[in-house]
Amino acid sequence: MCSSFENKLSGLSIFEKMQKDANGNFILDDKFIEPEKKRIRPTDLITTIFNSENNFIISNSHWGIKFDSSAKSPLIFNSRIETINSKAYWKKLFTNYRCLVPATGFFEWKTEGRKKIPQRISLFNEEIFFFAGIFVDNPDGKLVSIITTEPNNFMKDVHNRMPVIFQIQDSINFLKGSSDTALNLCSGDFNNLELKLEN
């Protein structure tokens, strides 16, 4: 969790929504490339929001951190908040390299016989939400891992993990707050989120 999500909104529409609904100086990177895929899987190009000196830059990254290009090196596309909080390297990454990943839905799978049926999960009454993430820089650009946590009451019947999901104001607080503030935001129970599931 999660291994597939969607973002149906363009970089420009995300920029316009953030300018309208959030406090902050938002910049659409002039090198931004619109991702070709709306249904996103690990290694794909994604839209990402980074904090740079209190400017919020809407830019690109690739989903999944790989520290070594060898085939044996794992692709870390999800990072557990419990690991981030308990291991020094990941805590340092969380302190200095946080980001947001805009999404309009994410997917889990239900097994029926030999088939796995995708289930789309999104927010009621909200077109867009934001995953908490961490990133590393490499010569080819930024690599991002989505932060996961314990499931809320809704997600317990779907999967034993869920991505950390923010609406707009908490997403900005996650980016610009202290590491303690960001950690507290990631460690909530998220039962206030109104999620819906579609087969």
C-alpha cells in the first residue's frame, strides 16, 4: 500500500486550485512536464510539490526511491511512518526532504476467485487530496516515496496500511512546519477523512 494511484488534474489546474484555496506562494516550475499517465505506478513520472524557501514549487519527480541502480537494490515507493520515526537516516530525510504528491484517487485490490478486482478510493466532496512524501535528489531528478500509516476505521476492511492523506491546509502545514509538526500530522488516526470506495 499503495502501489497505484491516479491524478487526473493537470499541473496548471493544481496550481490554480492551490492559489485559490491555500495560503502560500505557489509556482508552477517552468520545466514542469505533464505526466502522460493518469493511472500511476512505481517508477512513473508524477506531479509533486516541494517547499523551497517557503515557495511551494509544483514540479516533477519519479515515484520510488532507489539508492543503487543495480537490480538487487529495492525500489522504495512507500515508507512507513513508524520506520521514519525510529531510524536516524529516515528521520533526517523526513526533516529535510518532505514533499506532497497530488492525487484524485488510489487503488487497492479485492480477490474474487482467481481475479483481483481494483477498488478505487477517494474523498467525498473533494476532487483532489495530497499524499505525504519524502524525496531524495539524484542526477536524473527527484525520487519520491509516499508515507504510509496504520489504517483508519474505513481502511481497516480494505488493507492493513494506508497512505498519509491530507486535505489542502494540513498539506501546507506538513510542508512548511517543523519536523515535529509534520510527524504529528502523519501520526493521526485519519478517521476524520470521508473516504469512499468504488469497484
